[in-house]
Amino acid sequence: MTGKGPKTGVNDSGSAVIMDGRELARAWQDRLKREIRDCRPAGGRGPLLAIVRVDGDGQGSRYVRRKRAVAEAVGILSRELVLPATATQKMVEEAVGRLNADEAVDGVMVQLPLPAHLERDAVLARIAADKDVDGLTAASLGRLAAGEPAWVGSTVVGIRCLLKHYQVALVGARAVVVGRNRFVGMPAALFLNRENATVTVIHRKTPNPEAIARTADILVAAAGNPGLIGSEWVKPGAVIVDCGANRLPNGLVVGDVEATVATVAGMMTPVPGGVGPLTVAGLMDNTWAAYQRRFDLGGA
Ligand SMILES: NC(=O)c1ccc[n+]([C@@H]2O[C@H](COP(=O)([O-])OP(=O)(O)OC[C@H]3O[C@@H](n4cnc5c(N)ncnc54)[C@H](OP(=O)(O)O)[C@@H]3O)[C@@H](O)[C@H]2O)c1
């Protein structure tokens, strides 16, 4: 990348700038740690994030461990409520309800996916609006769509941090989001729209998606489809944000974007080490914001 100003420009080196989510997340967490240490009221309790997890295939516990480790590192207390794999819908919803009612809890999230016998959306709908720090409820998404103050999901908070750090111009940019799921693709599209980018969303029924993607200054991949996006999808110099986190049978985690895209793009996120670490930092940022609101600290 060369030149000054907004960096949705050209790739004249034949190799994209790799946007380092790990490093950014570390700096973000350090900032949060200082802020929490300096701003939380002396003698009072610290912010607390509660995570509901239903025992399943084991991946969930790995993600929760990581979130709790980061929470501890920045000075956020965490609590994990583990229910057995056989838990009923009522048991899971009641667990969420108890955390909603608990004055000591600032943020509530449910680790996904849930076992197939549980109705995910009904569980998420139980999360109290003021504690929805993962921003996954239909209510939060609706507020985001309506342009009202809303919890923005932690993945999108992470993307916002990334694009800001790398000075990617959003106003007037042409953005294409691949995937319309309410957890990643749709909130990313709504966020970009709110920032005055012109946004197109691609899904499985979209004809000729490559041609549409090639119009993008900013291409966000949220398809959960390993290697779906090759260089033929990418306009030279485009900024590529790969949200894909796809575990292969050999255990490796890969994104939706092929590595060869680096020869065409201006900037791109790696997987792992891109959006993932920023998502966790975004969750902590939202939890701290919920605490600040609750205690009227004026920072959020
Ligand atoms: N980095 C993070 O922190 C983070 C957080 C959450 C999720 N993720 C990852 O993000 C990815 C997406 O997750 P998700 O929960 O949104 O997945 P999902 O529920 O399977 O949704 C995938 C979306 O992509 C679209 N899609 C899939 N294949 C496509 C294709 N060949 N062409 C066009 N569109 C296609 C689907 O279209 P239809 O609607 O037409 O089916 C759907 O809208 C996964 O890899 C997941 O692990 C990452």
C-alpha cells in the first residue's frame, strides 16, 4: 500500500498488507485493563460476564476457556454456567433468566452452537436487553437496523476496531458482505450501512456472486465455507475481512478466503489471528460498557 489517506487503494507490491488482529487485540486488551483498573469505583465489585454453556462436542468449552482467560487478563470477572447435554429448553431459559435477574452480573452470553434439541432463538430471546453484550438477540439486531442505540455484536465490534486502526474509509465505500446470517453477515452489513458504506449482501441464491464481489472496496466474508473466495472474487486493492472460522477434519482452522487472494487484495485479515481475537476483545469491551452504564460511569 502506498500514499496517504483512506486505504482502500491499490496493491502495487503484489502482496496484501496482513491486518494483524492478534496484535491489535493485545493493545485493545491492555487499554481495557488500564481503563478498568483506573475507572472502576474503589471498593465496589468489578464487571462480571456470565456465560451459559450446554455441554456438547467440546469446542464450546475451548472457546469459553479462551474468553474467560481474556476476561481475567483485563480485570473482568467471569462465571460459566454449564448445563448437561440433556438439559431441557426450560432449564436453559431459566438459567439465562437467573443471570438476567442477578445484580452482580453485567453481561450474559450463551455459547453457541447449542445441541440440536434446543431452540436457539428462544434461548437468545431470553437475554435481557441491557445485558446482551454479545449483541446476538433479535432485539439488538433490530435496533441496529432501525438506527437506534444498540449492542453491536462482538464480531462486528472487532471488525470496527480493525477497520478504524487500518484507516479504511467507510463513507461512500462499496462494501460486499458474503453471508446473511444474523450472527455475523447481517450485523456486519447493517454496521457498514450505518457507517455510510453502500452495502450488498451475497447469499447462496445470489447469481454470479464473484462479479458482485469484484465491485467491492471492502469485502467481508462470513459464509463459513472454507476457501470459497478466490482471487476471481476480489477487486485489486480491496480490503478483505475474513470472518470465517472453519475447523477442518485435520483440526486446522481456516477462513473463507483463499491465501492466493493476498496477491490481489490491498489488505486482508489472516485466519487464525484476524477477526477471531478481536471478537473476544470486543466482547470484553461490551461487558465493560455494560458495567459503566449500570453504574453510570459515563464512559460508554
Ligand atoms: N471470527 C469470529 O469471531 C466468528 C464469530 C462467529 C462466527 N464466525 C464464523 O463465521 C462463519 C459464518 O458463520 P455463520 O454462523 O454466519 O454461518 P451460517 O449460519 O452457516 O451462515 C452462512 C451464510 O453464508 C452464506 N453462504 C454460505 N455458503 C455460500 C456460498 N457458497 N455462496 C454464497 N453465500 C454462501 C449462507 O447463505 P444462505 O443464507 O443463502 O444459506 C449464509 O447466509 C463461520 O465460519 C463461523 O465459524 C466467526
